[in-house]
Amino acid sequence: MKEVSRERLLKQQDFIQKIKIENDRIDTPLKAFVETYGCAQNENDSERIRGMLIDMGYVLCESIDSADLVIYNTCAVRENAEVKVFGKLGALKNKKAAKPSLIIGVCGCMMQQEHIAENVRKKYRHVDMVFGTHALYKFPEILDKARRGTRVFSTENSDGEIAEGIRISRDNSKGAKISVMYGCNNFCSYCIVPYVRGRERSRSAENILAEVRDVSKNGYKEITLLGQNVNSYGKDLGDAGITFAQLLREVCKVDGIERIRFLTSHPKDISDELIEVMATEPKICKQLHLPVQSGSDEVLDKMNRKYTRGAYLDIVRRVRERMPDIVLTTDIIVGFPTETNEDVDKTISLLEEVEFDMVYSFIYSKRQGTPAATMPDCLTEEDKHRNFDRLTRVQNEISRRKNEAMVGKSERVLVEGVSRTNDQFLSGRTEGGKIVNFPGPEEMVGKIIDIKITECKTWSLTGEII
């Protein structure tokens, strides 16, 4: 494990104090807007950015229009996210012209790619600072330079280090996300993550447990442990490390935490030890997100996933033997370069055999620098969209059938806030991670309550407080 040295972290604290002193001299507090694209790990990074901004005397705001500082934390996994970010950056050009003091920053996985950072340097000259995933802990120093008129680019390549002790500003109403490791060693042929987040680095169990105890003291009932592949946790720590299953057992001992989730598990590394811990520890949610990506052995091989369809189905069998009511979700890529219509048929048959509660499906997005980017396409774009639609129809029917079976049952629900679909309702999640909308007072946000399910939709449930 490589940790950022205490001396370097103290240097950043000096910049934090310097900026805070300057901001405290201003009559009207400066406002900062942070927008996040991508995965839960990106959201967790943004919580650290917000924490540092608060320490520097900024007030967080929800609108770009009132902001003195704008930061986009970006995702590199799919092209659509990149297009959105570039569109947002372009729109800020006029705002910068109207308000020259506005500071604009863009960070995250996109910026860890050299050709993307260079594009921003040349075409978006109104952007003041660009920094990648490995420079996150240096944000105070980067911001200090930008405030003084220096355009900053900090996108150096690195296997990555772990920076402990950075303040985190979390949403008070939802469960807390806690990173247990960073980076990835799997190098799936379609995936950019190992190139932008570096190799696997596990945090020490002591630091993780200290953070779990801290969020418990702050009233959080649910935590989600994060990693690109949590099943690999501890392997880089040698004799000083413990397995992810052992870490889960230790986390379960922390008082006040009632629910524990984790993301994401790579099928090739899931162990019987982990399955047993999930089955026997009541605090661990009986929900497992296990990305399969394809039901075709030929495609899985080209994807470098290191398991077969049969091996995946064996994992599902073992999981359901110990936890018959577990909620299973997965990821599917449609239109991988070598995929044929027959391969898609195999994926659909896998969905029908496993009967996932929910599937996150995506049309393949070419990522420059990955092996799959140079592989030839077998299908047209029309074929890919047609296959995506028919896979979605099959899964929608399965998801609806799964939800219909829950009508009339009682579920423990963590109340997260006002419903996005009906502002007269609250919204929360079951132990299995399913969304439930129901009428109730906002005082219940952050609590775990009993809800009777009265109605179902394909992607959500409706209920009433018992």
C-alpha cells in the first residue's frame, strides 16, 4: 500500500488555511458548485472535494448561476458522459466572459486521459484547472494557483497512492459511501478504469473501521463499501492484510450501523468465504451486484473477463443455495466489437435462466487506449440497437414479475428523501436495494421504517407506512 506522506498532506492543509483566511476577509462568502458524473467511486471523490471546499471557507450551492467556482468531476467509462461534460464546459464560456472572476475546474477519470486533457487545454481556454484522479489530494494547491491566475494542469500518470484524512462532506439523508480500495488490476479489454485509476490499492482495515465508526457517530444507518473489485481487497497488503470477507465481519461489529452493502464484485474473485459471511451476518444486505457483461463464452474471452458462462452460473447457484431470497443485479454490454446476434441470444438466455431483479445494460462505447477499441465490429449500429431493445424487453418483463411478487409484503426501507417522481411522496430503498415510494413526513428521512408494498412498477414499488 502506498500512502501519501504526512508531509505532503500537511502541505495541502497549509493551502487550505491560506485560502480560508483569504475567503474570510470577503464580506459575501464565495459559493462553489460541484457536479459529478459516473460511478459511486466518483461520487465519493466529489464528497472529498466538497469537504476540502468547506474547509477553505466556500459555501456549497446547487446552481451554476450563483457559483464563484464550478467543478465537474468526470467519468471516462462511456462516451455519453464525455459528450455531456464537453457540452457543459462549452456553455460556461459565456458565463466566464460575463464574470471573469469565475473559476472553472474539471477533474476525474476523463482528465486522466492525455488526449482528453490536451483537448481541454487547446479548445476550452476558459477552463482554469484540470486535474486527474491521482491529483485529487492536491486540490487545495491547484485551486490556490488558479485563484492567482495560473492555468493548472495536473494529470500525471501514476499507479496511485492513498490519501487518508481528507474531510468528507456527505449527504446527510442517505447512506454513507466508504472506499475500501482504489484502482483495478483486471484490464478487461473494453475498460479504461485501470488506465485512469491505476493499480489496486487497499486501505488499511484500521483506517476503514475508523471511518465506519465516524459515520455511525454521525447518525448514518447504512454504509456502502466501494472498490472497483472489492473481492480483491487486501491482496496487495500481503501478510498485513485481511480478506474482504474478514473485513465485512469487522465492519458488522460497529454499533449503530444497521445495513452494509458493497460495490462491485468481480465474478472471478468471489469466494465461498464471502458468500458465507453474506448469508450469516444479518447486517449485510442480501443484495449482490455481480456484473456478467455477456452470456457468451466467446465474447467473455474477448472481453478478458477470466470466467465462463458455466462458472458464472455456478456462482449464482452457490449464492442462492445460501440466500434463496437474495436480490441479484448485473451489468450487460450489448454490441461488443466481436459480438454476433447468436452471442446476444446466449446473453438473453442467461437473463431468462438467472432471472436478475435488475440489469444495467449499455451499448458498447469505444474507449481509446483499450484493446477492444481496435477490434473489428461484427454488427451494424442498427443491429446493436435492435439487440439492445430486445434484451431490454426480456429483462423488463422479468423485473416486473419480480416486483409483482413483493406486493402485499412488508419491507424495511431506509428513507432517503422526497420522491423524484412525486414530490408528495417520500422515497427509500429496501434491503435488496429496490426503490419504494410512499406518503409520509420528511422527518422520517434517514430512518429505517416498515413499509407494506401496495403496488409495483417495472423499476419501483409503491407502499404505505405500517
